[in-house]
Amino acid sequence: MIVILLGPPGAGKGTQARVMAEKYGFKHLSTGDALREECSNNTTVGRKAREYMDEGLLVPDDIIFEIIRKNISQHRDILLDGFPRNISQAVRLDSILKDISRKISYVFYLETDDKILIKRLTSRRVCPVCGKIYNIITLPSSRGSYCDIDGAELSQRDDDKTGVVKKRLAVYKTETHPLVEFYSEKELLYTIDGEKDIEALLMDISAIIDKGGSNGH
Ligand code: AP5
């Protein structure tokens, strides 16, 4: 099964992806996480990607497909988080999937208001070791500014500073939001209320997946 989580920055894609991967055994594939790993390893790809990420812009498609190609044929149940990010990536994904006789099962669009997104992003903290996502207001670590799993000091993403957040939201609207219509026309889109709490969101998504039907291939 191939599932896409679509939505603006801060809609909760990474958070839901982690709980869904745990519940259903999906391979969680986040292009954002993969790019951040390239950045922290200071690879050629990472250095190039950072120029765009620090400005809140999309990284060029060719870099993204280097990451995607490696993974997409290796796993049966895949959860795509933060990809595709524009129409050209979506069209290219369709063509790759056609070549390997696979199809997208569900696209879950986490609809969330801008004011909530800005608040969530500027108060997000992440563990640099295990990637666990926290929020100093709604989901703090039980160990203060240290990860409650591995004790590493939590950090704020460079692109979660207010100026960059506003740019990312603007880029989302022009580049990524058109995918809502793209997947709606293909009858793959399910709109989920991204303002509900994490558990309620998981229940809404699970109700659709568990119902299965013709999409659940
Ligand atoms: P990426 O890492 O994909 O960032 P994003 O899409 O902007 O999304 P975020 O990770 O910021 O938010 P999220 O929706 O995952 O929310 P989260 O669960 O963390 O991309 C970063 C950059 O990489 C891009 O700007 C671009 O440069 C590049 N890039 C990545 N993919 C690319 C691609 N395909 N093409 C080109 N460039 C690409 O939650 C946020 C906060 O809210 C957390 O604190 C969390 O605890 C809290 N929260 C989550 N859910 C809830 C809830 N239901 N209720 C209350 N709080 C919640």
C-alpha cells in the first residue's frame, strides 16, 4: 500500500506518519528527514539542499528523486511524508509507479489553519538523535529540554524561525496546495481535520484505511 500525507508545514504529517508507521508497519519515507540527514552528514546533496531549505524554498526535483528512487521499489507498504511537493513531482511519481506496476492507495490531506500552523512550528522541538517530535506547549518532553527516549538535548529546526516559516507557508500555497485538486480529480483524496488532537486524527485516518475497499491495494 502506498499512502501520501499531504498538508502545509506544521499540519502534523511527521507526527501522524510516526504513529501510523507504528500501527500499520509502513516504511515512513520523509523527504524532509532524508534531506536533513544529508545536511548533517555534510554530503554534496546536503550542502546543495541546505541552500534551499534555509530560505524556505523547495529543493530541486532531481535531488528529491535521487532519494525517492532508492526507496520506492524496496518496500511494499510506504508512507510518503512531504512528497510529492508539486505537480511535477506528482506526475513523475505516477510514471515511476506505473513502471513498477504499483498505485497510490490514499492521499490524506491534513487541513489546518495558518494561525495554528505558525504556533505549532515555532514551538516545535525535535530530538536530533531519534527524530521524535515534541512541542513545548502541547507535547513537551517529560525530561524538559531533553528527549524522553534517549536523553539527547532537543533542538529547534533552523527553518522553524518565524521569517522562514512564513516563506514556507507561502511556498506551500503556490507549489504544493494544487496537489489537493490533482489528487481529488483522481479520487484518491481524503480531507482530514488537522486541527484535531493526534489520537483523534489517527482514528479518522484509520477508519478510512481499515474500511479498505478498492483503494486498499
Ligand atoms: P519537511 O521536513 O517535509 O517540512 P514540512 O512539510 O514543511 O512539514 P513539517 O515537518 O514542518 O511539519 P509536519 O506537517 O511534519 O508537522 P509535525 O508533525 O512536525 O520539509 C522541510 C524542507 O525540506 C522544505 O521546506 C523543503 O526545502 C525541503 N523538502 C522536503 N521535501 C521536499 C520535496 N518533496 N521537494 C522539495 N523540497 C522538499 O508537527 C509540527 C508541530 O505540531 C510539532 O511540534 C507537533 O508536536 C505538533 N503537532 C502535530 N500534530 C498535532 C496535533 N494534531 N495537534 C497539536 N499539535 C500537533
